[in-house]
Amino acid sequence: MPTARRRRRLPDEVRTAVVRAVLCLALTLVGIVLAVLSSYADSWLMTPALMAMGLGVFGTMWCLLEILISRQVAAQRVRAPNSASPMGGSRTPAGPPQYRQPPQGRSQGQPQPQPQSQPRPRVPQPPPQSRPSYAQPPYPQPPQAQPQQP
């Protein structure tokens, strides 16, 4: 007779998400039953029951999505090489830095020749002006008319 495999216990965050989803689903079903019965009785409770049912459906979908996400996070945590870190194991640890290999033909002990630095030529600066160029008008001003005297 084969032995039954024992299922592993769900992580705590997954179990709390499942309990929340079951409670939300139960309240949604109560809202559906209340909406159906109030519609048969032509009661004023039908409108609030329909609103509660719509919110319950939204909440149930939200809880189901939360279950999926928490299960993925828990599975990632279990698969990590260092399971103490929640999201570890996605990359291998970095090793020592990689250095470039020297070009062929040169031995390791010879220093690389440094290029001779030449002084840069000095660029002459224009002489300072009494007024900056932006203060001068871009076009000549027209002559002003003299007032005529009779």
C-alpha cells in the first residue's frame, strides 16, 4: 500500500490571504442572496444589496490576486539559495573585479610610456568694453524731430 504524501503547510502570509478571500466570498454570497430575495419582495433593500454585491465581487477578485502574489513570493523565498533573504538568489554573487589583459608583445614588468604633455597656447581675450554688447541697441535710433516754431 503506497503511503500518502503529506502536503507542506502554507506560509503564514498565504494562509491569511486565503482566509481573507474566503470571508470576502462569503459576504459576497450573502449579498447575492439578499439582492435576489429583495428583488422578489420588491423591497427597498435591493439597491444597497446590489451595491454590496458589486463591492464584494471586486473585493473577492482583489483577494484572489493577493493569494497568487503571496504564493509567488513564498515560492521565490523557498527557491532562494540563502532562504533567509526573501528575494535572494536572483543573481550569482559578484566575484573579484576583472582587469583588462595587457596587449600582446609587451612584458608585464615594463611601464607604459607616458605621452609628453605640451602646454596649450593661450587664446587672446578681447579688450574690455565700456558697455556690454547686449546693452547697445541692435539698430541705430532715428533722429528726433525738432518742434517747429511759428
